[in-house]
Amino acid sequence: HVSATPRHLMTIADLTPTEFANLVRNAASHKAAIKGGAPHSSLNNGLLGQTVAMMFNKRSTRTRVSTEAAVNMLGGHPMFLGKDDIQLGVNESLYDTSVVISSMTSCMVARVGPHSDVTTLAKHSSVPVINALSDDFHPLQTIADFLTLHETFPSSSAIGASLGLNGLKVAWVGDANNVLFDLAIGCIKMGVDIAVAAPKGYEIPAAMKQLILSTAKGVESPGKLTETTVPEEAVKDANVLVTDTWVSMGQETEAQKRLKDFAGFQITNDLAKRGGAKEDWKFMHCLPRHPEEVADEVFYSPRSLVFPEAENRLWAALSALEGFVVNKGKF
Ligand code: CP
Ligand code: NVA
């Protein structure tokens, strides 16, 4: 038996600020309970006897491992379907694929190229679809990133639609990509200012910028988005410096040009100092990481939150699966 219109997670834009904050808080409370020794059965086996199809058209370490582990923790079965295993838009339409797989499973977690691939799956699915990274968005990463911020900057006002992060400043230095877009939406919803430094020609595309800015509507004190081509400008007064690869999956043929065009955008201690980041600035990166976008002196330093951030993908996946699948879109 399936409900007629399941709720999907395509982007953080789909969530109200309260819902987003709740997904982060639920992730935090499961993490505290289970790391504190509670058995997985305390999660009530919400997916017992159920299968989650994981349709991945691109490589993955964190998203795959965290999703498989989280499904297991909820008592379900994760079924990994790589790009050579099924006909995902190759030799079979997305429509047919979606109708068939959703008729046999409780959820589809999909990693795709064009964002329209995952929205098409969702449109025709009888079960919730979770975006596990598209060319435009990475919502599971953003939930994990806000869990990381919530742990790093704890606040007594972390209630309701707020995680108590208001007034914080994030500086994104690098490519304006899928990871940034959902992070920026999360920042706007949580009252966190975000400054983006990307080289000329690699700015946030106009339509995406419009979408990101539109998510401030109805938010009591939305974070501000600013853009520059000068890394030092973005870094000024930032609490957190963030970046990602300069060459996302699917952009491999542009690698040489991108490496040239992004020269000067590497995050280093000197950049933070020159730009005037806050004295106790932190560093985040969704991984996988390459040395060109961030120096070892930062990546492996005590400022770096990258490994707790990666672990938080597990708790984010658990929270999202519970929210969208077990609790049918209510959280
Ligand atoms: N951060 C992230 O999504 O990593 P994977 O590509 O390894 O899943
Ligand atoms: N921007 C990267 C993120 C990988 C997790 C990519 O799309 O390849």
C-alpha cells in the first residue's frame, strides 16, 4: 500500500526553516543517543522488512556508505544499484524505471547528473525519492554540514526555526557548484551569512542565484548572500571557510582549464590571515578533497572539521530516511 503523493527531498529549498532545523536536530539526537550506547533497536526498526533502492550514476564513498549504514540501522535493506546495474535513463526511460522500482521498494535514493533526472524519478514515483547529489543540489550534505555547525557553534537559542547560528559568517572560496547551492539555501534559512568567492566565469548561474535568494521569503532573519571574485573579500570576518573540488563529477574534460582558472583560490592559512578571517576560523569540505583547493596545513589542522563533517553524513542520512520514509515527510 502506497500513499498517492509521497514527499521527496530534492533540495533544501523544499524545506521550511523549522523542518530543516528539525532534520538537523533529529540527526544530532540520534547521534548522541547511539554514540552514547543506545542500541540500534532504539530507532524502532522503522524500515524493518523494507528495501531502499540506491540508484547511483556517479561514484560515491560517503553518500553510499552513510545511506547503506543508516538503512541498516533502521532495520531495512539497502539495495545498491550502480550505473552498470540498472537501466537508469539508458536503454529505459526514467518514467518506466521510476514506476517499476517504486512499486517494489520503500524509497529511492538517487545520485544523478542533470537535476531533472532526479525530479523526473520523483514525479513518477509512488515512494519518497531522496536526492543523493545532482548537478544542482546536495541536500544530505547540507544537513550534515549544519549538524557540524550546530556542534561547533552551540547556542541556547537553537529552538523552533532556528539552530541558533544567526550572525555567523561562512566564506565559500572556490567553484560555485551543487554543494554550494544547497549550503547557501541552508544559510539563508538559518540566518547565516554566506560570501562566495569564485573566479570570473564560475559564478552562481543567474537562475540558480534567483532560486537561492527566493528562499529568503518568509524567513524571519534570513542570511545574506554576497558574491565576489576576490577570495580575501569573502574571507573577511568569516567564522568558517568552506570549499569543494574545482572539478566536479561530469566536468572531467574541463579539468586542465579549471585548474588554471582557479589559480589563487586555494585555501591556506595565509589567505585567511590576509583576508582577515576570524581568529578561530574553522574549515569545512564535503570531500573528496584534492590539495589544489585547500592546503594540507589547513585540511589536517585542528581548525579542520572535515572528518566529523564526513561522519555526520551518517546521522544526516538516518534523520532524512526517518523523516521522509518512516515518518512520511513529517519531522
Ligand atoms: N560528500 C560526498 O557526497 O561524498 P561522496 O561523493 O563520497 O558520496
Ligand atoms: N561537487 C562535487 C561533490 C561531490 C560530493 C561533485 O559534484 O562531484
